[in-house]
Amino acid sequence: MTGMLPRLVASLLLASACLPAQSPTPPRIPGQNVNGMRVFLWTGLKTHTPGQHDYPQFLADWSKLLTERGAFVTGALHGPTKEDLERTDVVVIYKGDAGYLTDAAKADLEAYVQRGGGLVSLHDALCGPDPAYFSKLLGGAKKHGDVNFTLEAPVLYMVTDKAHPIMKDMSSFTLLDEAFFNITFAESPGVHVLATAEIAPTRSAGDHRGEKVPQIWTYEHAVNNGRTARAFVWMQGHLYTNFSNYQIQRTLLRGIAWAAGKPVDELVDYVAPPRPERGAGASSTNLKK
């Protein structure tokens, strides 16, 4: 027994020496551009009927789409943490009532914006209990509980600034979706309207039918150390299929890049570098995926 212990220890040491070294960082995800703009997708649980407000599907689809477009993407079915925000250029929000924030979440988001971090709000993400507060971050917001929607109805876009680079592929056309009204807008500075829509004559629209209300806009405001924070807002997305519309998708890609402070066509024009071929003389290191 006395001689067995040293042999056992030696065997364990030899076995451990054969194990691969543990890396302090996870392996790189194939196809992901680690130097691309850093996007956090803030989504939530599925709500509404099938085909509507499909926040989890957006997280899956747009994680893939943005990665293929050269972005470095993270995200969750909840808001970003302080640590997430420290390594993010733009937060894209597709989640109902994102304006409901704890004091800690408010502080983290405000600090992020004061550093010049970008925000993108899609559909009812701009809804919450205090639209005056949320409008200071997004340029405009709506109050939860107010009847301020058309439900499924024609949304006739009238482009108000065709010269804006975000709107390169957007024309005046009609989309079946949902439009909002009763928006609390920021002042000094105000929003820059890119497209309006005439509110359809639905029952929920009431006396607001026929009003022309901004549905796509940008918002820029001064923050700390002479920086500027940007937000881009698209108020549709009630029907999930509309995210696949050619004009809408390219407009959103440009809006995300603009809000991140990047060249507006960075995502639209991205071309992935060719992957190295497996040549006969390639080393095992080069063959790793």
C-alpha cells in the first residue's frame, strides 16, 4: 500500500497534463465579426395572437440577420445589464411597454445614453407609465393604458424627408399594421420626422381618424462631454411579417447603424470576408472553425 500512493499521484498528474488547456475566453463564434458594431437586442416574451408581437422570434431572426451583416450581436428576453451596456453601441428594443423601468435600470440606461449610446425603438417599445420621461430618451413615447392605436389597419406612409440617408429605400406606400397617435414628443430638441401616416378610420381611432401622425423619426440630443446621443423609432411591427418587407428591413438596418453612430450603410453594404479554403497544406490550426 505504501508504494501504491506515489504511483497513483503520478498517474493523476500524467492524466491532467494530457488535458487541453482551459481558455479564459469562449471560442469565437463562426461567422461573427468581433470588430463590428455592437448591438444588444432587448426583447421579451411572446404576446398577442400568432403572428403578432413575436419578440422571441425577432431575437432569433435578427441575431442571425445582424450577425450576417457584420454586427457583433448579443441580446436577451430582458433588458440589458449595466455590464451589457458598457460593451454596446446601440440597443434595439422590440418589447411591449419597455418604459416600465426600475430605478436601477433607469440609472443604467441614462448613464449609457449620456455616454452617447444609441437606442432603437420598434412598435410598442415606447410605451410605459411616464411618456414624458421616456420621450427624453426616444424623442417620443406613449402612455400605457390609453387607447391610442388603430389595430390592424392600412398605414399609409408619407415620406417627409426622402433625402435622409436612412430613407434611401423607403417610398410612400401602404403597410397593413398598426399606427399610434397621442404621442408625447420631446421638445428642445424635437424629433426629426422621416415619415408620417394618416390614422385609419377604425373604431379605436375615434376622433383621431384622418390625423397625420409621425410614425418614423430620429432624435438627437446633446449629452455629456459634448457628445450626441441618437435614437431611431419605427412605430410599426404589430404584424411580425412586416419585418421581412424589403423597404422596411433596409430602413431598419440603416436606422440601427445611424443610432449607433456608424456609417449609415454599414449593415446594408457589408460583405463578409471569404472563408479560407482547406488547402492540402493547411495546418490543423487553420482548419479549426
